[in-house]
Amino acid sequence: GTLAWLRVNAHPTVEPQGGTTGDFAAFEDRFGGALYEVVLSWGETAARTSLDALDQGVILASADGTIHRINPAAELILGYPADQLTEMWRTNWVTYDTDGNVLPPEERPVLRALQTGQPVRGVVAGWKRPDGEMILIKISCTPSADGAADLVIAFGDVTEEHRMNREVSRFKYLFQNANDLVAVIDETGQIRYSSPSAAGVLGYPAGWQSPGGVLGIVHPDDLPDAAGALTALLNGTGATDPFIVRVQTFAGAWRHMECVGVNLLDEPAVRGIVITARDATDRVL
């Protein structure tokens, strides 16, 4: 009752007069080979399903530009179907740097991988979609060793990530070089963070902590106003109107600081009271 896979060749036996008297059959046990082909088919199906489920674009291509496999994410990211991408590759598949300048052929990730035979990983390059929109993709190109294709290209859209990184870098530069002082105060009044401008405005070195918290450097005559503003913020006031208090510098002098406070205790990235202050001494005096 065991099921066997057979490879069969059958030929009719022919009499001299032209009639047939029967069949001649030759066969061999192909259980191992048939099982391999079934498993291979399952493997290809699983691989195809996995590629189609990826958010990352994947392309299997030959050196002449023929695309053997492209998953839906790749077509969505690049904006072109496989046949158009093949045609573009054979003519001039242009990629750009992050500033929108055309990359020389030798610097394009796909061509570099094909020319050197070495993987090219994690390169950020520009790509123009059909509507002219420039996007940034992070691309890795790996020469294939199985003969099915010359190159495996994997990439993802990092346009928004790159934009955010630039915005953060720009904000960080402005923040570090601003004349205004920014401090983050916790619920007990302790200074959790102060901007680099604190050293320039008040002379306090980085990491310095007032034993009495932020109120410990406020002039005694101005303590009621400063404490009242801080209490209001802790009790839920979103922001204060600007108020001026005298603050002691690291050298012991007094400066008039115009302050604004914002309650960001519920913001996970901050979790504190943010005080922005600027030196108003010349204006007050």
C-alpha cells in the first residue's frame, strides 16, 4: 500500500504488418526526485509570499538590466512596474545624491556592486518617481551566487527619516548657539537640563546644580513671583505670561532675566517644566 513516485516511458510494440500487439513500459523509482521537486516548489512559494509581504523593496536582476523578480513594495516605492524599470536600466537608470545632484555612474550603488562583485550596503541615494518627486532610498546591493540573478537589490524609503534628522540637526545647532537660555525643571524644582547658553549668559558650567534648585539662584525679593509662577505651572497652567526676576550669576552678580514657563510634564520626551529666559538687564536698567 506504499505510494511510489515512478518515472515512466511507454512505447507500443508494432507488428511488421503495422498492427500493435501491446505496450513496452520502462520505469524507475523517482520518489526522492519527486519529493525534492515538491519541497522546492513549496520553498519558492514561501519565498515569493515572504517577498510580497515585505515593506522593503526587493529586486532580483541581471547585469543586462532584466528584472526577474520585483515585489509590490519595490514598485510602490519606486513608482514604476518591472518592465519600465528594466527599460530605464538599459538606457540610464539615474540615481542622485542626498542634495539632488546626479551621481556619476561609478558611484551608483547598483553599478558599483556589479562592477566590483562586492556588496554595497546602506547607501542613501536619491530617486525620482514618475511625478518628478525626489525621494531618498537606503539601498543595499548584493551579488547573487545562485545563478538565478546577478544582483539582489533591497531598499527602503528613508525620505521622512532623513528630513527629520536634518530638522533635528538644524534645531540642535540653533539651540546650542542661541542667546536665550532654556532649562528643564522637574517637579521638585531641580534643574534637569540647561542649554549651553547658560554658560554664556550666567556663567554656570555644564552639569552644575543649584543646591536650592532653580529658586536657589533667584533674588530673595523676587522669590514670591518666581515661586508663584512655578507653582501655577505645576498645578496645570499650560504656560505663563512673561515675567522678570533677578538671577544670580556664577560669579555672584545679579542679572534681570525675562522668563516664560511651559508645562510639558505630560510630554514623554520632556517630562518637565520648560523655562525660556533672556537677559533683560540693559532694558530694565
